[in-house]
Amino acid sequence: NNLPQVAFNAESIVVLELQFCKLESLRNNVTLSSLRKLCSSHVYEDDQVIEDFVAGCPLIEYMHVFDCGGLKCLELPDLNNLKEFKAYDNFRLQRLHINGVNVCSIDLASRRTLSDINVAPCKHLEKLKLSGLYIIDECPSNQVSKLQFLEYLHIDCCMKLRSAKISSRCLKKLFFKGEFMLDTSNLSTFEYQGNLVSFSSNALALSQIILFLSTVISLTSISTRD
């Protein structure tokens, strides 16, 4: 069913949850001036519709997009109040760019279609979780190096990702699958799954290492540099 047009202009709505409906091209501008949280689940909406929709929600703080068809290349600029963004199982989504200076948490899970992400403009991002994305080795390195406040990084099931260099001054907790180099002086917790080939870090604050090693182990070195 299509969402009634009146829902786009209800200025008193604070939380809007959409399920099993369709968002078509908007005939009028969206004016949801009080909206703080938007959740879309099993909603058919294309990129332009959701971009126009969010543009009419200047105070939006939480945005969750779950299993929504029609999304391919989503760009969300100038979300100055956004604090948390989650996107799971949007099976056609290939590109996602988010610009929100106050975003604290981004959680992305894909069915191996999402290959182009840019969250670097989210300068105050503290938590980043990437699962099942089709990103290449350079992606985490390029993104994390620009996120000066990132404390938690979780990367798993990204099948195209083989190795990465992680450089961050604030990173405190890391979960990763692959080969890597760490330049994270404040890292305190490190968790790894897979065949650990080498691990080199200058994390003097590292106090906890959790390893889940595969049956075939090729372990050459675990060391920390002063």
C-alpha cells in the first residue's frame, strides 16, 4: 500500500515507523519538522524519494533502513542532527554516502552488494560496524584514517576484503577478519577471527586480545612495538 500524503506533513510526529508499504515520488515537500526517529522496514523506496523525505526532517537523529527494495545509490548530505544510522539487508544498495558531523554510530550489513561507502564526513563518528559488504582493502584504511574520534571498529564477513592497515589515535576496540597492520596507540581490546598471519601494533594500552583461530593456523608473529 502507498503511504498517504498526509503523513508527509504531520509536524507533530516524533517517531515514524514504516513497514510493508511503498513510498512513491512525493507530490509536495515533506515537512516533518519534529521527527527525531525514522525506521523503514520492508518498504519499497528509491534513492530520490528517501533523500527528499529526509530533507524534510531537519531534526532527525536516528535513521534505520531494513530490507528496503529500490535503493541503489543513496546519498544523505547535511544531516547535522543525525546521531545513529543503521542499514541492514538492502539487497540492491551498492553505494552509500553519509554526511553528518554529529553522527556517533553507523552500522551497515549487506548481502555482499554494498561496495562503495563514504562515512569520512562524519567527523565525530565513534562506532563503525561493517558486515557482509563488498568493499576492497583500501576502503577501511581510507575511512578510518579520517575519523579522529573513532573508538570501536567491527569488520566481518566482507569477503572481498583480504588485508587492511588501520590507523587511528582513538580506537579502543577492534573486531576484524583479515590481515592487517595497526597504528592505534590507545587500542585496549582486540578481537580476531580467522588465520592470523601477522599482527603488529603500537598499542601500548592493549590489555585484552581475543583470538578465534581457524583449524589451519599460519601464525608468524604477534608483537607490539614501543
